[in-house]
Amino acid sequence: MLTDYEIARQAGIRPIREIAAKLGVMDEDLLPYGNEVSKVNLKALSRPRKRPGKARLILVSATTPTAAGEGKTTTSIGLAQAMDSIGESVCLALREPSLGPCLGIKGGATGGGYSQIVPAGRINLHFTGDFHAITTVNNLVSASIDNHIFQGNELRLDPRQVVWRRVMDMNDRSLRNIVIGLGGRMQGIPREGGFDITAASEIMAIFCLANDLDDLRARLDRILVGTTWNGEPVYLKALNITGAMMALLRDAVHPNLVQTLEGTPAFMHGGPFANIAHGCNSVFATRMAMHYADWTVTEAGFGFDLGAEKFFHIKCRSAGLDPDAVVVVTTVRALKLHGGKVGDTLDQTDTEAVRAGLENLDKHIESVGHFNKHPVVALNRFANDTDDEIRIIRERAEALGVSFAETRHFSEGGKGAQDLAREVIKSVEQNKPFKPLYELSDTLYEKVHKVCKDMYGANDVAFSKEAEKDLKIIRKLGLSKLPICIAKAPSSLSDDPTLHGRPRDFQVTVRNVQVSAGAGFLIILTGSILRMPGLPKRPKAEQVELLPDGTVIGVG
């Protein structure tokens, strides 16, 4: 069997100007990064849309993730290639990878087999520098806060109440909680601090939710950095560095144009995680794809309960978007695991384990319905799957009245997902405008309860004493009408990562609530979820190598 690298090398990469021309991007709007990658200037969005009719948006989500892998990104790529192959005008809009997961436990984020985004090595490692720009902007804020306190603290910031944290684009558990300013009077004011991963930062969220440059600036100004000795809020605008932040993001804001192995255009831009952030690519990239193509295929991170819920409540609300179709990806292997089968036996045929795991699929189909959408179940077929196992899943989908398609895009590329493409196109007629689970006027308690009940199946929510204190501060700041972004374990519908399948009769515990005023949401921290991951015992970095010809391998 060929490796992803070998498949990509055989396929070759077309000049990015050729891909841009296929999409209809004018040459003057290209900002090339060599022959394989280009940014597309945001000014292109001000030009009239040349495509007739309505631009359609397809949201790809999945059942609860497992170590067996569901292939959500690969399915998104395969679906776009399939639509391209049957003559539809289509473009992908995906997140760009974070170095932490690429070199940690997850590996690259450019698909696999014959459904890949290329050039994978460049995309997975540094790409066009967007993450570095976002990291630098975030840490400029940190440096400015500590310098302001050191230089006399005119704003009367309470060092104990600074809520802004530093970030880096790497998994490093040792930096989660630190003490800064040690070493004497000239080294700053000692205080507690810490690092989050760049993908979980508020700058990343703002970057991905901004509707235009004016909105980006306004969101940066609204960032809450801390409170005064009297408990009054201090917003970033008071530090007078927003102009510098905008300058640092000057190039990063333009979406990155790349391609699939079959030459289907793809914008990859922004990369917030879905378990600890809102999990969607930038609004800029989504709008750019919809500006040029009849169909835009995008995805939301992890399962429907995490990324897709936030896609609707945060991104769609903020940007005025509404998906025309929803895909839920699953696999035989994943449902076996949810049905109680252990990881090293997943290749063995077990129809009873598949049946037992169907409850997880049931819940996600039910959850899609809460938003007034009719999902298409995409069964991502693996080599060891049997027809009997697949038939069980197909029959369950049919019994629930939803569309179903088996896909072989990993081994066959776009041709292997044409059935899925046709089902997605047909499903558009069955979808209605989405309805949210909660209103912004609801109390925070009501918002959290509604999401936990309808998306996860919880029967109760408990708020810790710390969370209750946070809620009092949020009400005082007048920010309780913001949407919520729940951070929880991605591997379970509950906040307990060990509970697979469809947990019942459980309680979600909220331990803290954090303010992301610039991003425009409140982060609800549940269970033991962390905003800075750690590296596994054998990180993927051990597999990465630079070949003599300059090619990077091992990041796929």
C-alpha cells in the first residue's frame, strides 16, 4: 500500500494560478507563496459574485470521535472532489493545522489516501505563517500588560486579576501554570501566569469570527484583559496597541488557497480547536469560497455535539450563515468501539458490537434535527469492513428517515464519494432555516442546561463555587447575553472522556466560566478539560524527517 506521501507525489501539484483561474480568482487578487500556495486578497470579496444563483454551504460533522478515527476531514475532501467530478462548482473551506497536534498525538490535518490537500508538508508545518502572526499578536498583549504594570500602572490593573494568558503553538504541559517577573525589581512585577495553545486563544477566535477588517479591529478593542483594584473592567483598547496588532495581522487575514489531489480548490484559514474553542475555519475563508463556488464544503471539529453546535450558535449567528446541508460521518470501527469492542480487535467482524454502538449515531442524528436540519450519514468505509456490518448502519439510518451513503474516497478519491455527493445535493430540499437551541436573552444557566440536555443527553448541570463566582462577575460586566462555547472532552457525549456510546443519567460539571468579550462568547469549562494539551509518550515528532531533496515526511 502506498503512503500518503507517495500518493501525493504520484498525483503531482498543479500551479496555484491554474487552481485560482479554475475558481475564477483574478490574477491581481493573488498573493503567491511560491508556485503551490497563494493567499487571496480580501479585496476580492468586494467584487461582484459572478456565479448565478445562491451559494450553498455544506457542513460536515461526525459521530463522537474515537481512537479508531472517523476521517471527517478526509470525507470533506472526498465529497468536494466528488462534486467536482460530477460537474458541480465547488470549493473547500477548512481549518489550517496547529503544530502542537501535528507533532503530538494527532499528526497532520490534510486528509489521507486519495483525498488529500497538498502540499501537505508545507501546510502542516508553518504554512503561510498565520499561526505565528496570531501567536505574536497574543503575546504582544501579554508583554504590554506586564509593561504597563511595571511602568506605573496608570490603569490601576490588579496583577492578581489579569485574565490574559500567553500562548504558543506547541503542546507543552509544563507551561500551563507559571510564575513570571522573578529576578528582582527590574525584571517586572511577580505574578502568576500561564500558557494556552495558540489554537485556543481569543486572538484565534477573533481572527476566525471577524466579518471584515473593521469588525476585526472592534473585536480586538473589546478584549477583556483584567480588572482594576476596584473590580472595574479593563479592555484592550486602553493599552493603545490595536493598531500594532492589526499591522501584525496584515498578511494573515487573507485566506490561503491550496488544492486537493484532484485539483479541487481549497481555502485553509484559521484553526481553533473544537473541544476548547469554537472549532471552525475563518469567516473570511468561508465567504471567499462561497463567493467563487456554487457549493462550499466546510467542517466543524470533533463530533456534532462540539464543533457543529458551536458552528450554529457562534459562527452562524455572528456571520449570518446557515448550512444548506449537513453530513454526519461515521465508521464501522468507531461504532464498534462505542459498542464496547476494544481498540486492538476493531478489525474483527462483529455485527453485535456495531448494533450496540448505533446509539451514538442515533444521538447525533437527533441532535442535527434540533437545528431543523436533515442529515446525510456518510459511512467512511475501511478495508476490513463487511457488507453485513454496513447494512446494519444503512438500515438504522433508513429507519430514522435520514439519507445514507457509503464512501470509498480514501482508496478511490472523488469517484468513491459520488453517491454521497448526490445524496447531499438531494438533501438540500429537506432542510429548513436553522433554529438555535437557546436565545441570547436566556440566562447563562438556561443556555448551558439547554445545550447539555439537547446535545449531550445530560439530565443535570452542576456549577462549582468558582463557576458561580465567575457568573457574578460576568453579570456585573453586562456580558451574560453572549453565546456560550462549552469546552469539554471530545471523546464522549458527556464531560467524562471514558464514557463511550450514548451515556445516560449523567451530570455535567461546570468548573469555571471565562470571558472572551472580543470573540463574542463565554467559555464554559467542564470536567478536567485543559486549554494547553500535553505531548504523548511517543509524539508524532519522532516520525518526522527532512529528506535530502528538501521534502518533509512523517507529518501526514
